[in-house]
Amino acid sequence: LDVGQKIAGLPDTIVSVVKVKGMEKNKLMELLTRNFELTIDCDINVEGWILVLDPLNMLVASAFIDNSSVLRFSLPFGYYEIYYQGRDVFSKLADVLLNSNKTVSVNLSLEANNTLRIVAPENDIVILRDENDTLIRGTWQDGCWVFVVKPGLYTLQINNDTYQIPVLGDTVFNPMGFDDVGYEVLVTVASSDGTEIEDFIIVVEDEDGNTILTSRAVGSQISLRLPEGFYTFRIYKPPYFVFKHVNVRGPTNIVIELPQLVRNPEKIPYRFYPKLMSLRSEEAAEYTLYAFAGLTSSYVVAAIALILTLSVLLCLAVQRHIYLSISEDLRVLHIMGFTKSRLFLSIGISHMMLSILSALAGLATAWAIYSILRLDVLIVLLGYGSPFRAVESSIFTLFSATISWLASFAEELKRAGGAIER
């Protein structure tokens, strides 16, 4: 039970059972409780992203490269697939079962010339053309036809047979032909959301890495005949070039999934990936709300702070303008015998009361709108966890308006007194 909980990342209150063959429980628990170092030795001559995907096609690690380099990631025990994503290419490079510290060497040549070897007799008519229908000349060497080509899709004609061969590295094509022997293998290609993919090229390699079959499928499925053995099925559907290893021991149905392109590989820093955890279905909605509320609460607090700051500045500007506009009248009143204290009692208090009444009226209006429109519910939904509640914000606004009035009144009274004395 504890092994199942550990694999699924479940709390102690939920029971999960897992059945594992060929491995003791202690060994499996040891694998689940530690991370391993995955070293990727990249021999790639063009810039792009190296992506590490888990069995659910979720991105767990990524790094940008612009030339040959060595990448190191610390990941938990599991099965991972390594992809290259460039401007026009999304290619699977390798897959690895990470149960110890491992080094994987990957290579991809998108600019340099590649060697295409065609296993065919010297007397056969062998014609190779590129995507622009340009004829490419080859030479007869060591029992096969050799062509030096750029990466791309090529059309090969051997006597009366025609093949389409995608080349993204050194390739050996040996059209053995198993039409009348072996087992039927049905290959289906689908996208990550289950939608069937049509019009693709399939390339089949034997255990030695030699291409033994290539064909174009108009629909989403293609039926092949292959003898028993271990094969690599590669699917070419621009920009995808992915593969899957299959051990054929009888009639076989294969589904090859094209993962979704990663729009922003650098959006989530790698240091956060090891902290990810699985959630129960009933917890997913809660954490989604927390994430949404936490983000929006930041905007709500920022908006409140901005509005309060602008209100203080506005009050200061209005009060300053009022007292500057009556400075001449204050001088006349001083000539008539008004002192600063009498000015404050006669004019300041009444004006302050008017400002306070205006602030209270504004507060009452705002509170009425707040209550009628049920803004408390809206703020909870859009700003859950905000440190400023509505009442506190309103009181703080009133307090700020009063302080700004007192500061401006004292400043302008001082200015008026100075003008009178002159």
C-alpha cells in the first residue's frame, strides 16, 4: 500500500495498491525516494530546446542549446523521452529508464551534409530526387549506392519501385520487402489529444538501425507485414519526427502519439519541477482556485494601493489650490484684525467639517454600492487572501483624506501668514 501511495503521490488517508513483478519492495522504495542524474551529451549543430517528457507527455525538464553541449538534470525514478524542438523540427532523440545515474548521447544534424546509403545491386536503376525534384547523383561504393545530401525529404526510385525517405542524419536504406512474409502490423498515428493524424511517412528500422521499409500513409493508419523481431518505427509528419521501439512477435497493433509542441519551454524554471506533486481529483479544483485567487489578490492589492495614493495626491492638490486662491482675502482679514488662531477657528474648522462630511458621504455611498452589488462576494472570488478587507480599506481612505487635509491646511495657513506679514 505504501508503495502505491508513493508512486501516485497520495496522502496517507488514501489507499493505493500497485503490483510490481521482478523487483523487491525495498528496492522499489529505494528508487522512489531518491533522484538520479540524467546526463545528456548533445551533438547538435543548430540552436533549439532539449525537452525531457514523462510518460504522460508532460514537460519535466528543459534547456536551450546553441551548439554541442552536455546537460545535466536531477530527476526521480521513471521513464523519460528526450526531444529536440527547433524552429521547424520536433524530433524524438532518445528514451531512457532512469533507475540509476545515466548518460545519454544524442545527435541531430540539420545543417551539415548526411550520407544516404541505398542497398541495391549496381545494375539496378537508382534515382534520387529532393523536394524540388532536383536530381542528385550518387556513387557505387562497397556494395551500395552512396548519396551525400542535406537534411530533408527525398524521393527514391529503384527500378519500378518508389520510396520517400526523410533524412535527418546518416541513413542506410535496405528495401528488403516483406509483403508475403511475417505478421501484420497495424500502425495508427494520433495527436496528444487523441485526434487521428493523416498523411504521414513511416520509416521502419531493424535492430541494427538500417532502414528496411518506408511508406506514405494517406489516412491515419497503415498496415505492414514484418517478420518476428525488434523494430523502430519512425513517423515523419512535419515538424514531427518521432519513433517508437516495438518487439513484433505476432499480429500487432501500434499507436504512436505525437506529443504537443511546447509553446514556452522556458516559462517554468526547472528548479520548480522537482517540487511538483500529484493531486486527487477533488483537490485539483481547490488548488486551481487558490492559484487563481492568489494571482488576482495581488492585482487587487496593487489597485487599492494605487487608488489610495492617487486620492491623497488629489486631496493635496485641491486643498493647495483652494488656499492659494484665497491668500489675498486672508491678507485683508489679517489687516482687519484676524490672527492665525482666529482664522483657524472661523474658517479652518468649518472647512474641515465640510471635508469630513464630504468624506463620510462618499464613504456611505461607496458602502451602499458595495452592499447592493455584493462586492464582498466578488472580492472573495477575485482576490481571495487579500490583506485589506473592504472596511479597513474604507477607513484607511477616510483617514488618508483627513490627514492630507490637515497637512495642506497647515502648509497653506503658514504660507498665508507669511504673505500677510510681508
